Amino acid sequence: MTKKLKMGLIGVGRQGSNHYNNLLSINQVDLQYICDLKVDQSWKEKYSNIPHVVKDYHEILEDPSIDAVLIATSTDAHAQVVLDAAKAKKHIFCEKPFSLTVSDGEIANILRTVKENNVKLQMGFNRRMDPQFRDIYKQIQDGNIGTPQVVKTTSRDPFVLKKELIQRIGTLPYDFTIHDLDLARYMMGSNIKEIYAKGGTLIDPTLKSIGDVDTIALVLEFENGAFGLIDNSRQAVFGYDQRLEVFGSEGMLKAENVSKSTVELYNSTSESKKNPLPIFNERYHEAYVDEVKSFINSVQNDAPVVADGVDAVFAQRAAIATDESIKTGKPVKLDTEFEV
Amino acid sequence: MTKKLKMGLIGVGRQGSNHYNNLLSINQVDLQYICDLKVDQSWKEKYSNIPHVVKDYHEILEDPSIDAVLIATSTDAHAQVVLDAAKAKKHIFCEKPFSLTVSDGEIANILRTVKENNVKLQMGFNRRMDPQFRDIYKQIQDGNIGTPQVVKTTSRDPFVLKKELIQRIGTLPYDFTIHDLDLARYMMGSNIKEIYAKGGTLIDPTLKSIGDVDTIALVLEFENGAFGLIDNSRQAVFGYDQRLEVFGSEGMLKAENVSKSTVELYNSTSESKKNPLPIFNERYHEAYVDEVKSFINSVQNDAPVVADGVDAVFAQRAAIATDESIKTGKPVKLDTEFEV
Amino acid sequence: MTKKLKMGLIGVGRQGSNHYNNLLSINQVDLQYICDLKVDQSWKEKYSNIPHVVKDYHEILEDPSIDAVLIATSTDAHAQVVLDAAKAKKHIFCEKPFSLTVSDGEIANILRTVKENNVKLQMGFNRRMDPQFRDIYKQIQDGNIGTPQVVKTTSRDPFVLKKELIQRIGTLPYDFTIHDLDLARYMMGSNIKEIYAKGGTLIDPTLKSIGDVDTIALVLEFENGAFGLIDNSRQAVFGYDQRLEVFGSEGMLKAENVSKSTVELYNSTSESKKNPLPIFNERYHEAYVDEVKSFINSVQNDAPVVADGVDAVFAQRAAIATDESIKTGKPVKLDTEFEV
Amino acid sequence: MTKKLKMGLIGVGRQGSNHYNNLLSINQVDLQYICDLKVDQSWKEKYSNIPHVVKDYHEILEDPSIDAVLIATSTDAHAQVVLDAAKAKKHIFCEKPFSLTVSDGEIANILRTVKENNVKLQMGFNRRMDPQFRDIYKQIQDGNIGTPQVVKTTSRDPFVLKKELIQRIGTLPYDFTIHDLDLARYMMGSNIKEIYAKGGTLIDPTLKSIGDVDTIALVLEFENGAFGLIDNSRQAVFGYDQRLEVFGSEGMLKAENVSKSTVELYNSTSESKKNPLPIFNERYHEAYVDEVKSFINSVQNDAPVVADGVDAVFAQRAAIATDESIKTGKPVKLDTEFEV
């Protein structure tokens, strides 16, 4: 048995709580710290099973016994915490997106620091680790569909998030479409060179007041000439709609939604209950657990991480281009180069 | 029993032969004439079961016993034959597209003639009559998915057509995408106001020599604010790939491919044979038969046809816009008005 | 084009009406006569499209222009009409079962007459011609599942028939299970040597008054050592439940129910409407048409029929054994030999 | 957080190793002991993460800190270990079957001891905890299919076990069919009152030498008049075939096989890879974990276990009746009463 990884969790909000539960269920993880700006006495009682419950993440970074941190703070803090953790020589798992505001140059600087300190940095593009999508990725690598020509992703949330939350985590292109853009690029193995996106408020027109849309339909072109089609919605009344299809010269791969149960009910009104799983942490539960396991493996065996900082840069550029295309009504060209 | 409809078939090529077989299988049809430019003595022997086998379609139009004609000539002849048939007071079923070259004004003129002579004109947008797509259309009308917000169609041919045939029947936007554009507009009940299309030769680069592409990915916007995504390919190695999905405020409707048999085979290599039907006249067999039955019903009961000349105009405009967007790399706005 | 087959339909009740519609839709059939004991003046008006509407089937048999008859009278008349038709040298398509009362010896006598007069006799075991089941049969012949070891059929009617109708067409083993028994034997290519059947009135206890059951579960053994499991019910509230599964040394074949549409609806209450087709003449429409086409082919090309009189004998013996096993509570051995 | 349950695992063979991995993955379990007759120095090294690795299970029973044991020894030891554990006041999770040889009277005696010592005894009928089957069970309780009338189970192993292993764990009725019999009884909520079973060696005739069969097809009747059909095979070349269907007065519930991935591949040879999971510990992984979690919950909250000793008695009687029916060729009546 390999030694457990001593870890600290930084940020225990919406996404952090999801990671908290998953870290506890992973045998190779020894969760030593949780850290959140809201920590007070009540937290220490609630989390009495965790040795250290702290407010300042530097306490974790200064503890020499800690191997790695998982960063799930609000997005605007990601870049600084990553930089500090890298300098403290902790391996880093960081939620996406890397940043909404930091420049390419600054990101390159942070990634250099990560490299110089010889630590792993994995970005939380959890869909890459979803068993269905992983199967598609593997089958593409195995040549089962020849040369990929068209990738299509559909992602729809079950309900519209509150405006306050949107303002904190980013509008649709930055919080949501970014996943599709990363997944599409990952599957096709080619950078995106052009995006044309339409966005609208078909569900909740008041989203305009915060500069957001609730529906996106876009077409994109990869460097290698292949195409992609993505459609997103903030509200699918039937559940969390998450699908992927890749078409190639020798065939097609398709991942439909995942249901809780595949049991079929037939009755006189013919209802069969096979809706998608209702929400992200149920749908991508295995992906969330497996991305951490994959990270641990990268740390323990010095293997490449499944999604690194450069991947984050490209996903972010695509999200920005999506946003710009929606706003200008024009196709947007993307820079396909990035130097660390 | 209603009286049978006495009909003539004009044009017995690739599409016409398909209609020929279907007309014979429909009990309400009494096929009196077939007509083709290639008719010679051998045709009269081959089609000895048909009372009249002629070379000149005017013979049909001059026969007062004939109620209706089905026009499946090459596209460039459609407009003239429709005009002549209308003047001869024959009901008209005409293959799509209406024309690749005739101006809006000339079409309006033809449609006025159709109207003045009080005959039916149905255009061969067969997909509208496909049982799966008809079910989706009906469910949308029944309000099962609330307000439609996004329509997605995928159409892929099983193999690349010969260049000579393409030159006769039109390039991808005009021969193929036009069906998706018409179907999308039909489902959403709103005219298309903008199209952005990417086209490429991912399969056969020599298609460039005739100004054609083999792969199209496009995003479009309807007058009512809804979006559409269409992707087409000239070659799906697994069969004739034809799917439709409509997403709305209260749900989603999805039609997957149709297989010849739903029998499942499980063996040690796990092969299950459930490919789509291989080719258009098998996949849309019921649609081809039902569109003629529907036409007959319109004639006999003076009911509206399922796709009329104005529908053909809008489909054609969308095909032209698709072509233009591919060639210019820019989104193209469409005129959403048409006066007969 | 081959000459059309001039046919007469004898018996136009529940099953006969179904055949009537199908005969009209088959181009190779020229339906010259319909015959029924109930024929009066109103029939002649209703069926003015049929040259001869008669009360006595001998009129058909005496018309030298008639090639073949389709017999859909009540079961007790089958044997006599078959015998008379054979003597009149008409090809015969006869509904199953052959008889509920006639002895093996008498049947052998009839089958000899059929043979001596050199006419075809096909029994209406329509399921053998169902496209799904035909696909399974073909795949078994192709060796796709190796040696068949276990066959399972499930057949359930959508609602309990009226007692008067049951008394005319036979109780569950004779009217219903007989189809499963024939299909199982046909798929496995081996005669049944033992049946153990349980029957009960789980749905309508008043069926006991006419000596019938509404639910049957049976296990059977074939001469070659393979097994079969059959379950029947008079009432599946969700539709006409018709499924077949064959398991063998190299794999398994499975035919699920057939739905009218494969369109999927997803909404907030998660209903997806994919019930089986509701009733026998819809579910087996193609089978009913194709069994007649197959019969025509046998006549025109002197080919073997898909189900002959000997098949009917074995199916009937199995139905009788099922009935006996239910009543005695004991396994019943079957005679696997029959000599014409 | 509730206190962890301190547990000992007795027996670390084929089934025990599966439980070992699962126990480690359950956070509420503190695995203190593993015990096996084969334990030697190498085991202590291999299992250095477990505090105590012992050869004699009495060491576990004598440790007052231990709350519960999981018994996965060979079947013939089950009864004695359960009795000893009950006397030592340890909660007990015991693999099925309870015994192949112990009499009803002796079992009643053991169950009384369990009761008097106020400990929980849960039997390892893991299928009751499978998520699919649990969903069916719940839907039956919710009345979704009205009164259950027919239950059907299909269970097939992927390959024939070695004869030595069969002799240790029991022939097909005792090792395999017993699960189907328990599941059928559990779903229908009624005791089995009659079984008629056919068994044969269609796969490996040499199994006769150890008195075993490889294929079973049986029909059974419940006390409440409902029916069951079960078929088993020792070898399905396509994987571990595990299905359940329950039909009732108001509908039907159906659980098909579970695949590793639901990704669909379409290519020119049409292969879609969707085989069932290959082997029991993969197919029933969640069930194996959840049955232990359910046991822990019963212990911690003094709740009823999901399958108790009386359930084991009835399952065993049904297995014996199956065996007897196969051997005598006659239906076998079962005693439906049992008093502890």
C-alpha cells in the first residue's frame, strides 16, 4: 500500500463541499486541513473529524507534512493561491476556471513557478474524467472512428442559478460553456481557431441586467479543419442534460445522459421514468472522485496530470471568444499559441 | 370508396424511380402515364403495366382525364413544368428544390398561376411526413415541450455522390442542407433570420473543384429568437444518419435513427447490429408514401398541402444563405417576408 | 410482372376483416370473392369493389378462375373447408389452429388429400413472419448464437376477451399459447417432448366458469435437450406484450416490443411514451401481410410454405399438453412423431 | 459523525477477498481483524495495514472491542461460526447459503440464540441491495404495477466454474439458483409453495460426474397464486447475464443488464459494444458495498436487516426443492411455515 496523501482543502463553499465529501471517501487521501474564510467555532465542532480547521490558507502551506492542496475558493482567488502553493512546494489541484481577469502573461508566470518548484498542477475539468466521456476519448485514441471530423456537446443545467451566484462564479460562457469548449478541444486533440456564438435570454430576460444569457448555440472550427457544435441552456426541466458525440471518418461515438436507474416501467399511461441525473455532483460523482484519484496518481508516480494550466488557458480563451462573438455578432478568431 | 386519382409521373430517374414504386403501392392512385426524356421502345416493354409511356409531358397535360402530376425531373425543369401543369389545371406534386436559378419574382408569378387555376401544389419535403418527425411535430403542437427554444438536426449521407450527379442536383447546401433548413423552420414555426455556416472538405478534397463541400456545421437564429444547429456530412460509414431534437421550456423531444430490426445480438465480441437504415428511400419509405397520400387527401378534400411553394421559397433562401456564409465566412441575414 | 393471384376470402369476422384489408393492399392479389355466412344485401353494397360477395364457399371452389383461398372461418369449420378446397385444387392459406376436435388420423387424411391434389397449404402462424422474429430465426440459422439452448417467449394480450368469443375461438392454451409453442419449436428446430404448465385466474376469476385461465407459466423440454419458458397473460395494461429471446452456446438474441414511434419525450415528470403497439393487427401488421406474400411466392414458385399442416399438428399437441398439465398438475410427455 | 464499526472478516477466499476490498472502501468500517485458515507470516506482511491477521476466529470473538463480524468462510462452517459469534454478542453478517446440511431444527436453534443475544444477523443475499432491483422493489411497494402476478429472473454466469470449486460451494441450485429463488420471493412478498425444475448439461456433460447441471429452467407458484419463471446457465459467452422482470395488474417493471459504459459506437461493421459487466463482483459492486452499509445501519439504529435467517431458510428450502424436482422429474411442494 502506497502512503496516503496528506491534503488540505481550501474553500468549502458550493463546489468545495462537493470535494469535501469526495475526499473523505477516497482511501488514499488523509484530509488534514479544511480552510475557509467563514471558519468560526461552529465549523470546528461540525468538522471535529478533521485535525485542522483554519481560516488562513497560509497555515496549510506552512505545514511541512502537507503534500497537496485542493483549491475551491472563489474564482478571483485561484491565481494567487496557486502561486503561493507552488512556492510552498505543494502539489495543486485547482478548480476551473483559472481566472477571469488575469492576463496570459501573468498566467505564464504562475505556470513557470509551478514548473520550477516541480509540483503538479491539475485543473478541475472534471468532465475529462467522466467514465462515459473517458470511454469515448479512449475509443478515439484506439482509432475506432478514424479521423474525428465533428464534435457535438450539449450541456444544460436543471434550473437558472441566482443572479448573485452568477456574478460570483461567472456568466454562462465562463462558468458553463468553458467546460464544453475544453471537452471539445480535448476530444479532438486540436486547438480552436474560430468561434461563432449566438446567445439569448429565452428563459429569463432579466439576466440581461447582469450581462448574461441563458441559451447559447455556437459553431467552432479547429486548427485541423474539424468542426464543433455546442449548445447550452440554463434550464432543462427534465434534469442535468449532458451529452457528447464525436463523428469521424470511420464511425461515430455517442454518450447519452446517465440515469439513476435503468429500470423500465410500463403502465397504462406509458410513463417510463428515465430522466437524466438531476444535478452536477450526482451526474459527475465518479468524475469528481476519479479526477482526484488521477491527481494523486500523478503526484505519486510523477505522471502527467489529466488537465494542466495550459489547458486552462485555452479553455479560457475560448470562453472569452464565445462571449465576444455573442456580443459583437461576429465570428472571432483565436490565438492557438501559448508559451510558458 | 373515393374515386382513385388518375396520375402521371414526369421524370423517372433516381428520385422518380423511387416515386414510381411508391405510386404503384398506393391503392388510391391510378398511374396512367409515365414520362421521361429517355423513353424509347424498351421502356414501353418494361412498363407494359402502365397505359401510357411518353416522352413529352405535354401529352399528359393535354389528357383531360388526368387529375394530377408528380414532377421528378431534373431541378432546372421544375419551374416550367409546374407552370405548364398549373395552366392545364392539374394538381401538382413537385420534388424539391423548386429551383436553383429562378428569381423570387418569377416564383411568385408561378405561385400566383397555381392559385388562379385553383390547383394544389405540394413540394416534396418528405421529411415533414416521416412518422418520427411527424410525431415530434404533433407533440410540439400539443404543447408537450412548451415553447421550442433550440432545434438540432443531423443529416449524413452514407457515401459521397459522384461529381456528375452533384452538378446536376446541386451542391450540399442546395441538395441536402435545404431539407434540414426546411425541417428546422417547420418544427419551430418561425422564419429563419440569420445563418452562420462553416463548410469544409474533410472527406474528399477534390470536391473543391466543383465548388462543393462535404461537411457543414451551422448555427441559425429564428425570427422568434430561438436557435438552430445543423450538421451535415456526405459520408457516414455506418449508414444514413438522420436525427432531430427539439428542446423547449417544458421538455425535449428526440428522434434517433431508425434501424431495420431492433433485435439485439450479444456474443463474445459484443457486437450488436443496430445501424441506421442505409439509404434515403429505405429510411424515408413511409414518408415518401405518406407525402403522396397526404397530397391525394389535399386534392380530394381541398385541404392545405403539407409543404407549399412558399415553404420552398424559404427553404431555398436558407440554402443560398448557407452557401454564402460558407463562402464569405460571415453571418448572413435573411429576408423573412414573401408576397405571392 | 408475374400474374396476380385470383383469390377468395372465406370468413370475414374478427380475423377475416384483418386479412381483408391486407389482401387489398397487396398488389399481387386480385381478390375476386369474399364469403361469409352472414352475407346479405347490405354486404354487397358495402363491398361493391369486390366482384363476388357470396354466402356459400362452394361457389368459390367451383369457379375455375380462382387460384387460392384464405380460410378465416370459425375454427370448427377449418378442417372441412380445407378438405373441400384441396379437392377443388385450390391453394390454401388457413388460419390456425387447424382444429380443436379433429383426430390426428383425420388430419393425416386431410394432409394426404392436400398432397395428392398438389396444392399448397399454409397455416396462419403469423409470428413466424414477423420481421423481428424472422431476423432472430435467420441469425440462428447463420450460427450467430451457436447451438440454441434456451428459448423464452412472453405473450400478453392487452385486455381480457369476452367469454362468448373465448368459447368460439378456444381457451388460452388453444388460442394464445399455441402461438408461443409453435414459435418456440420453430426457433429451436426440435420437437417438444415434455411440458409442465401452471395456469391460474389472477385477473378474472369468473373465467373458471368456462374452464379457462388468464395466466400461464410453463417450462418445456425439446427432443434435443434444450429448454423453453413461456408466459402468457390475458391482460397487460400497457399494450400487446410480445417478446422473444433465444440463448445459445455462442450468444443471445433478443426481440423487445415494437413501439409506434421511437421518439423520446423528456419533461419534468419524466414521462417517456414508448409502449408496445396496442393490439395484434397493428403489432403483427407486417407479419400478416408478409405471410400472404410468402404464400403467394410458394404458390407461384412451388416453394415450401413457411408453416404447413404438420407444424399445425405439433402446435396443437403442445396446446393440448399445456391444457392437460394445467389441469392435472403434472408434467405431460408429447408424441414427437407424425406420419402423413 | 457516528462512531465507526469495529469489524472482523472471517474467511478471505474468493468471496471474502471481494468483501475485504469493499470493507476498506466504507468509511464507517474500522476493519480490525482478518482471519483465515491459510494465514501465515506472508499474510501478515501482505495485510500490514490491518491490525490483526489471525488464523482462529475465536480470537476475534474474544476481543471485547469488536462490534461485528463478516463471515465468508466455506459454507459448511457458516452455522457454527454464526452460533459462536451470536454467543459472543457480535453482530453478524453471513454469506449465503446458511448451510447445505444443517436441519431446520438446528437452524431454528441458532436463530433463537441470535435473538436471545440481541444481535443482528444479516444474510448475504446481495441482489436485494442491487440499485436496479431495489428500484423495482420500491416501485412494487409504491403500487406502480398493482398486484404482482408473474416474476421472471435470468441469471447466467460468464463461464463454467472448476469442478473442485463447485464441490466446495455447492451445485447450481444451491450456489446460484438460490439467489434467484430468494430474489423472486422477496419481490413477490409471498412464500413459494411449488417448484417444477428442469436441469440439463447442455454446456459441459462432464458435470454429471459431480451430480451437477449447467442449465436450469423452472416454473414456480407462490402461496398467493402468483407465478415465477427462472432460468440459469453456467456460461453466457457475452458476460454475467442478470435480469429481473415483474409483471402486475397495473404494469410491468424490467431491469436489463448493466454495462460498464453506455457509449454507443457506430461503424461500418455496425458493432456496438454494450455487453453486460463481465463478473459478479463488478456487476454487484454497489450491492456488495450497500449490503454492508445497510447492515451497519441496522446495527447502529437497531433497524431490521434486509435479509435475515428466516429468509435464508426459505431460500434454502427452494434450492433443495429445485434440486429434487430436477432429479425426480416431478413438481415438488414446499413447506411455507417456519417457527424460530
